[in-house]
Amino acid sequence: MSRLTHDDITELLGAYALDAVEPDEAAQIDLHLEECPRCRDEVRQHREVAGLLGNSGGAAPEGLWDRI
């Protein structure tokens, strides 16, 4: 894969925060995050939101899992 630009990385940060990028992309993003506080903060925010969404609901309505 070619080297990712800052703009490329910015577009991938949401997927990166969810561990949904290719390993070579993740490696490039890891290196970028060491030097870019703005992108580091964005990843932190994505992970915070994902954590809240993952824990925001109650029990599933009865029979939901049977219908899926």
C-alpha cells in the first residue's frame, strides 16, 4: 500500500478507532498518531462515543433475537 497522507488518515480515523482498517493502514496511522495530537484526540473521541453507544441500551425486546 502507498503511504497515506494526513487527509487519508483523517478519513480513516473512525474505522481505525473500531479496529476496522487493514493492518498496513493501522501501522501507518499508529505512526501518525505519535506525532499528531489533533488526530489522537479525534480517535479518543471516536472510541468514547463507541463505548457509550455500546452500553447505552437496555435489554432487547422479547423475541428480538429469535427474529434476527
